[in-house]
Amino acid sequence: DQQVKQNSPSLSVQEGRISILNCDYTNSMFDYFLWYKKYPAEGPTFLISISSIKDKNEDGRFTVFLNKSAKHLSLHIVPSQPGDSAVYFCAASYSGSARQLTFGSGTQLTVLP
Amino acid sequence: KAGVTQTPRYLIKTRGQQVTLSCSPISGHRSVSWYQQTPGQGLQFLFEYFSETQRNKGNFPGRFSGRQFSNSRSEMNVSTLELGDSALYLCASSPDPGGSWNVIQYFGAGTRLSVL
């Protein structure tokens, strides 16, 4: 049972445009969500997170939106840069198991120059 | 601050052998978690250690075990290796427990295990 789903395995975007990566979850107990970026031969790098008490969190070019009623979150990257090309994972956790992250399957983002 | 360090980076073993992987967390981080990444199953949680105690365990067979030392360094062990154990094993550390902000985990580069 996949509790965190990233339905788009890949996404291509032109440099300078907006990248929108989506993630859906099924477990209503999840109360904290994170996005990680991963380059080949490296471990995932933390990007941005959001608590379920918020619906938006911004950090520079990265914004995460959370829609609890739809059990959906998205990561917006504006403007997209070629260096953003990587695999992006969303992850979720809940208070009762705070350091167990449940990951989605990842979305390969390619930013075209 | 140095990041999470995992050794070795690459390992080749044969079926039936056992293997031990090592992880040094970020200085001051007391929680260490292990994940397995495979093409078919993605990133899956193995277990988490804090103060030398396993606090949380994922859905993996007993062949997968771990431990944590008093300096927070951690090892994981896989016994009786199977072909399906070929994967990237990732270690992650996080700061003091408590508070949702401490959910953030910082990952090492991983150990690539190939079982032949």
C-alpha cells in the first residue's frame, strides 16, 4: 500500500519557467511533509518542509503548498534553473513515528536551457 | 560541520554472506535512521536508533539488524544475503528528538551493495 504517491515519474521544464511537482498521500495521520532532491551517486538533500498546521511555506525559489482536504502537496520552483535537474522525493511523517519518513517514488525533473 | 558519513561506498558480496555497513552522523545528532533504496520499492525505512536503542522498525525481515554506539555512530548488518538485498543503503541523522522541526533528516551518500 503506497501511502505517498508521486504519479509523475518525470517532468521537463524550460529554464526560467515554473516547475510544479506533485505528491498525494493517503494516511491522514501524516502531519509533517518534506521535499528532498537527489543527484545520482549522492544521498537525498533536504529542500523544504511544511507542517500540517500550515498551507504554504516558502524558501527562496522553493514553495511548498499543502492541501489537507485533498491530501495533496506540491513543490513550486520559480524560476527553474538547469542545476535544479534532479530526482525530487516527497516524504511524510506523523508525530507518533517522527523519524520514520515515508517516501514517494520520486519525480525526475529536467530543466532545459 | 561535516555531513553524514557512510562507509564503505561500494560493496560486492555473494549470496549467503553477511555484511556490515557503517554510519557516522552529523556531530551532535543523536538519532540515526537507515533506509533501503531499490528501483522497484523506492526508499524504504529500515530502522531508527536513538541513545543506543532501536526506537522504530520498518517492515524488513530479521536478517536486517542494527546498533548504535554511545558516540551515536551506527552500524547495520545484513545476514544471509540474498540477491534482492542489492540496493543503495542510506543512513540519515537528525538532531534532538521532540518537536516537529526535528523530523528533518540529513542523509549520507549511501553504500551501494551488490549481491552476486
